[in-house]
Amino acid sequence: MSGLDHEAVLHVVVCIVARVTNRPQPATAMETMLFELDGLDSLRLLETVALAEEHFGVQVDTGGLGQIETVGDIVRLVASGRRG
């Protein structure tokens, strides 16, 4: 377990989502549902997770990808990733 700070991961994930969707994502919080994020589709979600993995130097359990519904789910998945 990497022990990453959730607030730090949240900030990076929000920035990555804005970058991959090419749209700002105002007022994005842990409980924000993914369907509320403008321009985020399944491919961009995978790209977001991959870029967050790269940024933090972790590998996430890909079995959890199908159960992601909120921004917080992405944050927890990345924060619990294994250092790689």
C-alpha cells in the first residue's frame, strides 16, 4: 500500500480529468459522480487512472476499475496502489 494522501491525489486527479477532457471541472469533490464530469467517457477514465498511476509511481488493482462511480473511487484506487 502506498499510503498517498487523498487530498493530494484528488487535486492531481481533477487536474488530469480537466486535461484529458480538455474541459475545466469546477467544484469536483470526492463524492462527485463520474457522469457529472463533462466529457469523461470510459476511455478517458482509463487514461485518467493511467496518468495518475504514472504521476504517483503506483500500480492499481485493475479489478477495481469496473466499480468506479465517483471521483473518490478513483482517488482511493490510486492511493491504495502498489509502488512500482
